[in-house]
Amino acid sequence: MERLTDPPAVVFRILGDLAVEIGGHEADPGPHKQRLVLAMLLCRANSVVSTDLLTDAVWGDEPPRTAHKNLHVYVSSLRNLLRPAGGPERIVHRSGGYVLRVGAEELDVLRFKEFVRAARMSATVPNGSEHAARLLGEALDLWRGPMLADLADSPAIRAEADAWALRRVSACEDWAEACVALGRAAGVADRIAELVREHPMRERLRAVHMTALHRSGRRTEALACYDEYRRHLAAELGLDVGPVVTSLYRSLLADGAARSGDPVPKPRRERPDQRLLLPPDLHDFTGRARHTAELMETVGVHRRSVHVCGPLGVGKTTLAVRTAHRLAADFPDGCVLIRMRRSDGSARPVNALLADLCRVTGTTIPQVDDEDDAIALWQAEILGRSLLLVLDDAADAPTLQSLLPGPGGSVALVTTRRELPGIGSLQRMELGAFTPTEALDLLARHITGQRVAQERGAAERIVTAVGLLPLTVRLVGGKLAALRHLSLSAYASRLESSECLLDELAVGENTVRPRLAAWWQDLVPHTRAGLQALSRLPGPVFTLAEAAAALGLPPDEAGRALEPLLEQRELDSPLAEVTAHAVLYELPLLSRLYARTQPLYGDERLMGDCRESDRHRT
């Protein structure tokens, strides 16, 4: 019989251990580091993969001086490996990195994406479940084990694999629901049992597993599955079971689902009009691998809301937006960002925030005059939906609590500049400045890694001078990208001798001053006076005795006066240690710079009363 289509000349597989076939025969991708390069190019197939990301994948935080040269050697070897497949060059150089050009029929992860996309479209049309179930089954059959398990020693590769593992779970949930609806519950129950053990917190997976067990005549096991889920939620998160699984459990108790043939209760499916209302994911996102992985696990797998706090400039919003983009497929009712403050830094009222949330999520609630009634209607409307809300720059706990989703499939990622007492139900993540290596990596993304490598010592002085903050490193990186004639040594000296460093932290209209002005206006007068006094100390790190002298207070009173600043993260104790003589404190760079530019208050001793004032304000 004549073959209608020829098999692809080259086939890549990453849904399992890395494998390459050329001309129908297995090919050796080479030594371990070369395999890491190929794996990262395949994870981002048909997109530019920066040399910095490749370096991170191969060497992590300790690349050799010859890293770029070694990468060139690995890429050259991979080109030679793939050349027998014929056709145009597979790996091509682009500005700042490399692209591996590959078709969907040549890479299993691209075929997986196409199958899942087609299946979800089929599920939206009448009588499309049969076709959707078949496509999803083919997609899942492409997985030979954990993605790139043989290269999991690389954190960068592991992060890519973790993201795809969540997509696999989501596709398996789609497949299971389609099969149960088609009357194939018996085949579903056993196939997804292991997946339930790996992801015990996923509500949708639990719901379909319970239904499959029940419709297979295993009602006792279905009820035991619910009980295990209830105990797990209570022990791990202190939460009750959501309304979707609770409703299913009651139907099982009444033995109604098996006799009535009711559809499987579940959170809403992904729709073609899914709302993805987020700022763009930054192309130069750097570092934060541990934080990203933790958020992916907590928000995407355990469906628990998280509070990310930290001072201005550490990248809280950037991290939250990146996480939301990567989890978009797991929240079929949408991922949206709501800014909790106006442009001048003042808090937005609850009614305005609720109106925004209803508009962007497509939710309709009746018009009511009472604010509490409006909040209750919003909470009731989103029960059973699967939304990811990024609530950015929350100003106070009561407003935030009114918007947080309750039990069910929706989750919130909250960012704040300071601690907010009263939101202890959220898992907390504190974000600090970059490590020097992360800051240098970000700088290199703006002015090329070669320029940083040639003047590494000067580059370190630059990122240190601007406080190792993502915001400030981006600003000076943008400036240096334009000032190509200026050596890094000269610019480092300029920063270190600058009379007003804030003036250097500006590129065109992009400057930190408006953000700092909004932060400053949000402080009570007593706190401003105290920060002004502390900002005039010789350096950012100081002792209690030095603080007492600056504030004009006895040491005991000064210690008590500093406590609210520590609690609200306006001040830090970076070393968290007591030496033989003193506790050390630190005033964040941007706070220190801005406070020094503000007119002095008449009585800096007001700082002594700020503890009680801040409590009253909170």
C-alpha cells in the first residue's frame, strides 16, 4: 500500500527522558551538558532562548568564564548531529540567543498541545465528547514518564517540566470527565488513582475520581475518597471541602448520581473566550526560581491563596504576573489583575474594586446600596468557578478580605508593600532583594553578558550601588544599554559619588520617583519623621544606639519606636542576630534615598508615638 505521508526525518521526545531519532534510528544527543542545551531549546521550541537562560540551565549560579564559548561548541555539535536529517539549519542564531526550529509532528510536546487544544474545542460543540475523549487519550499516551526526568538535576529544566506536569494533570481531568460522561467510568477510576495520590489537593480531579468510582459500582470507595480529601484539606491547609465536591458527596450519599445519570459536577471547563487580563510577562524575567516553583505548587496544585510582601522595587507584581501567565491553563474561568490603589497611591474603595472584578470576570450581580450585601453577592457568584485573581498592592486587610475568594476553585495572589494584620489565612511569601548573581544576570540581559563579563567587578559595584533590586537594576540597565560609550567602571564611580542617586534611576519617563511619592504619602506623619531621621545616618545599616541618637530618644524608647517599622517592613533587621554589643537594623535603599529628599518635620521626636498611631490606623 502506498504511503500517503512520509515520517518526519527527525523526531524529538521530551515527555519522558530526552530522546532523538534521525531517519528512524535513535541518535545520541551527546554529553550531559549538551543534552541540557538541547532540552532547553526543545522546551521553548520555535522561540528565542537567550544565552543567559541556556547558561542557567547548564551551570546554574556558577557558570565558568568560558560558558559562552562552551555553549557555542555544544550548539555546533548539535547542528552536526541534526544535519543528516536534511533541510534547512535547525538551530539558528538570533539576537541574544538561539532558536530550534521544529514542526509539531517532530516534537511530542507540540503534538500534545495540538491534541489538547483540538479536544477542548471539540468539547464545546454538540456531541463532541467522543472526539474530545479520543484526542485527549492520544495526548496523554505521548507521555512516557516525568518530563525530562533524566535532566532534572538542572533547576531551570525542572521548572519547565513542573509547568508541563500541571498541564498534563489538567488534560487528564478533561479526559476523565469526557469518558465518564460517555459511560466509561470503570476505565477511568483506576487510571487516575495514581494521579490523585500525586495531587491530593486538586478539587476537580477528586470530583471526577469519586464519580468514576461510584458509577463503577464502587460506592464505598467513592465515599472513602471524599473522607480522605476532607481530612487532607483540614490537616494541611485548615480548610473545609469546597461546594463542588460537597454537593457530589451528598448525591453519592443519596445514591442519586448512578440512577439519574446526572452530569459530572465539576468546575467550569476552559472556554475559547477565557479571560486573560494580565500585564505582559516581562521578557527579561530573571532569578526567583525557588519562589516561582513554590507559587506554582501552592496556587496551581494546592489551590491556596498567597500573600507576597516586600518593599518597593523587589518585583512582587512581576513575580505574581509571571506565575499567573504560567498557570493560565489551570484556571479556565480566567486570570485577571486588579490594582488595589489609584495612581497617587491612595486605596480604592470596595465598591469600585467589586465593579472592576465583575466587569473583567464577566460576573453579573444585582445593584445594591449596602456594601456588605454587594460583597456577599460577589462571593456567592464565584463559588464553583475557577479564577485566579492577582490583587495587586493591597492597602488594608478589611478591603482585601472582602474580595478574597472563599472555598472552591478560585484563588488569589496578593501583593503588598507591608504586612497586613488580619490576613493570616493566606500563605505568606516574603520577597527580598536579588542575590548579586541574580542582579548581574538581569543587568546582562540589558547590556549583553559579554559587556558584564569584561568588567565584572564594575558590574558588581553597579548592582550593589542600586541596592540589588530588580526595579533599579532594570533602570540602570536600560540607561547603560543606550550609553554604549560609557564604561561600566566609569558608571560605577558615578553612582558611588552621586549627590542624588534617585536622579540616576531614571530612563526617559521611566523613573522611581512617582512610586516613591505614592508610598511616602501613604505613611503616617510619625513614620515619615522617623524615616527621615534614620535616613540621615551615615549608612543604611545601624545599631540601636545610633538610631536612638538620630531619633533623640533613650535607647529603650527608640527600640519600641522601631518595632512598628520592623512589623510593617519599612525597616529590616537583615542579619537577624545580636552581637555582643548591638542589634543591627537596615533601612531599604529606596526608602533611605527618598526620605533624605523630603523637608524635615518640626519635631522628629514624634516617632516615639508612632507605635500607637500605626496600630490605630491599621
